[in-house]
Amino acid sequence: MDAAQRRRDELAAFLKDRRARAERAAHGLPDVGRSRGFGLRREEVATLAGISVTWYTWLEQARDINPSRQVLESLARLYRLTPVENTYLLSLGGHGQSGPAGPGAMTPALQRLLDAMDFPAFLLAADWTIIGWNAAYAQLYPRINALEEKDRNLLWLVFTDTQLRQMLPDWAEQSRGFVGSFRAETRGWLSPAGESGIVARVSAASDEFAAIWTERDVAGFRTRERLFRHPDKGVMRYEQHNLTPAEAPDLTLLVYAPLCGS
């Protein structure tokens, strides 16, 4: 299966999911059957969005068609998508970046930047492989130095490393957020490497991840507080920031700035 067909398949699945989530009353429609107030018919979507029901049906059937930005934005308004979800929908429709720019590579300059920081920081490649970190991060998460290269992936570690799970007091909430962010930020699973790579690998290792992945939630990054339960230092509080190196836009620099009292 080529990348274009994978993109169409995901577009179809995403539209079906959001159609099932749509609240009927919000569109002035009565309950029908066992809907319990949620879920629209394709005919209703087409009428409300001002598009052909045949065209919309083809979208949900992953037909080889090219929806316009206007059609997708009309559907985004109908389904009341967030800005992040809207961007994701457009990318699936072929409007915007549909995948990461490249695999990324560590450089001596980036490692010097990491080493200059006295708080935890690390670099992620497009598929969330951790390709560099500093001493402060190794103190926060000591296992990073002993991991095999194939296991140094943030998505893999969140769902398979019991030590990391124990360090996250709010693991259930955080893990769902990680999945939504991965889907929104990388879309690397649309490439052949992603299809058979990290998503497939984590799905095979974690039923929890596999279940969350099928929900197709999309979440954007926001600066937020992160809590870690360190085995020696107790609860540690940080503020997480995601930055993009100017010379390596396909990489993400994550920094944990200590909060007062931590």
C-alpha cells in the first residue's frame, strides 16, 4: 500500500469517527434510533456541510479523490474540530505537510547545547526516537544510558517501561496525551517506516496503546506542568517546553524547567 492510499484510509477513518461523535442537538437534529444524541447520517453531514452526499460517501470509502481545502474546512466547522484537529484533517486531505521532514540527526552543536543546560533536556527525532540528552535528564531517568538504541523511543518507553510508568503519578492521563500528540505532531505512521515501525511495534507490545490509538484523538502541545516521582528524590515538578532547533526543524528539543519548590 502506498503513502497516498494510507493517507486516504486514515482520512476516511477520521471522518467516520468524528461523524459518530457529532452531537445531534448541536445541529438542531432530533435523536434517532439508538443514537443517544450522538452520530450523524452521511446525508445529514452532506446537507449541513453543503457538499454532495456522493462525494462525502467517497471520502469515507477512501476513494482516490482529492477533496478541496474548502470542503475539508466545511467539514471541520461542522464537526467543530479544534485548530490542531483542523490542521490534521487538512494534512490528511493533501493540504499541508503529511509527514515528518526527515529522520533527523544529532550534531556536536546540539549536544553542546544540551550539555550547557543544568536542567533535564533531550532531543526527539521525527518518530520520537530520543537521539540526545544531557546529564540532568540521565539523573531524572537513569535508564536512558543503558537502553538499546531501538528502545530509546519516547512512545515505546511510555507504554512498555514499568519504571517510567511508576515515575508518572498521572500516567493514565499523560499516556493518552502522548498518543494524541504523536498523531498530531509526527504523522510518521503514514510513511512505510511508520506503518511497520514504531506504531506497529508499540501496538504489539501494549494493548493499552493499541486501544488508545484506535480512538484517533488528536492533541497539540501546550506548555504544562510535569510531575515525576523519582525513586531517590521524591516528587519533582517541572514545566515542559518544546522547542525547534533552527538548523534542524525536523527535531524537537524538550526541556524540563524546574518549578519553584521542586
